[in-house]
Amino acid sequence: MAGNFTTNTSPAIRGQVYSQILMESLNDEFLPEGLHRDVTDFGDGDTLNIPTVGEMPIYDIEEDKETPIAALDSGSVTLTINQHKGVAGYTTDKLKEDGYKADAIEAYIPQSALRGISESYESNMLSVANGGLTSANSNTVNDADHRWVAGATNNVISIEDFAYMNWAFNKANAPEEGRIAVVDPIVALTFDTLTNLVNVSNNPMFEGMVTEGFRRNRRFVRNVMGWDVWVSNRLPEVASETITGGPQGSSTSISANGVANIFMCVADDMTKPLMGAWRRMPRIEGERNVQKRRDEFHTTARWGFGVQREETLGVIVTSKTNYK
């Protein structure tokens, strides 16, 4: 008795079947808004200079003697629009005529481009923060170091590092509220494996600062020694560095696979260590290329960051691979 089975009915079987699902890449969350001072409103040009003033020195004086005269310390901080990023994509008429997923692909092109610009923007902000302190230098403020290499075994972060940085910011007269640490995932892993932690909270309090800017699912770890700790995969890498300072008070080196963990006080615009400005917000422009019979999508942006206050900035260089 003859019947139909796979061998004699192969033309009825599709060799390849494509799902209606379009798989997208996995993306991490961004850091909160409000970590830098927004000076986007400066009118024109590509460089902004902001005057700074310091303190008047105070002298011992004697009766019937002239009061010493001194000048008020002054200077300036600078921001330059030096980032110009963009990408373009297109879909052809033939793809849209023949492709069952052409519309989804076309919609995803500008979405992916905007994501890429946002990642570049955040990476640049963290890179400028790291560059705001001199490498291979303790960057001492009021006898307290603001940059060092973690001194624990294998350059692993420690609670002492967080406590010392908290003290350093106290010495720099930084407000207690708004202290945030942006750390590599390896630091979060270190905390997850430590025992007998003290002065640690699992609630993202952020001391009432920029709470509106924090969206759900951002990678808050916990509060450690007064620092609200957030995790980022976009911290700048450090090839090698040697610094004398930090809680260990001695020369400490990292020879490879280092990462700069950033500490900041962002209590208000006058306190934030960074300032930033958009000269062109991310812009999507579409056009029809008639000659090549395709629709093109161009996404571009321009911005810049600068350091306005070094005393509310700190960096701890740790291993990117070791957690204990």
C-alpha cells in the first residue's frame, strides 16, 4: 500500500523556515542623568571658558602696620566640543519588495544608531572623568589622595578604598550628599563575595539627588561607606600605572588589565566635577537616493565634556579580571 512520507513528498517540505522574531543584541543600561553640569546653552563656537575664583590668603597683622594686600586667585576651566559621531544605513527597494522582515530592519537601523551614539557619549564622559586626574599621580587635595591603585592582593578593591575616598572627599569639603561611584562589574563581584561587610545598604537612596533621572533596571549595586555604587561596562581601561598613595600609603602598581573606577560628588551644578554640552543633539535625517533606489538614514551628533572641579573627582584603579 503506497502512501505519502518525507522521501516521496519532499517538495512539500520547506528546507529552511524563518521565524517572525527578529533577534536583537543584548544591551546594558545607561548611567543616570545629571552626573555632569549641562552647559549646552553657550551660544556659538566650539570652546567654552568659565572663570574660576579661589580664596583670599589671610595674614597675621600688627597694630599700626599696613594690612597686607593680596590678589584673589583666579583662573578658568574649559570645555571643547570635540566629539563628532555618526553612522548611516539604508534599505534598498528590492529588499523591501522581497524581504518579509524589511520593515523591521528599516525601523531598527536608526534605533541601533541612536543606541550607539548614547554609548559613545557615556564612554566619553567617563574617559574625560578619568583624564581629569593626572595619571601616575596621587592628585592630593588637602593632604588626601584622590587617585591610587588598589593595594589589596591582585589589585582588588577593598572596603578601605571606599572609606579612604570618603575621607578624601570630606577633606576636600565636598557635600556628603550626592556621592556616587561608577565601578566595573568586577568590583560588584568583589562585594558579592566579601563577608562581614560594614556600612553597606542595599537601597539606592542617592540622598535625594537626581532621583527623577534614575529609571528602573539601572545597575545599582548598594551604598558602601557613603557611596551609591553603580556598575558600568564603559569605564576606561588602564594599561599600566604606578601611584604612591591611597589607604596603603605606598607605591602600588598595576601592569595590565586595569580599569579606572570613577568617584564623583554630584550634589549640585557647582559641585559636579564634569560639565558637558551638546552642540548637536542626536539627529536622524532620512533621504531618498533615487539613483541607487534606496532609502538612507543618517544619524549624527556633536558634543564635548570638560572637568570643572577636580576636588570632587576620584579614581581607584583596580584589576579588570581579579576579584579576590
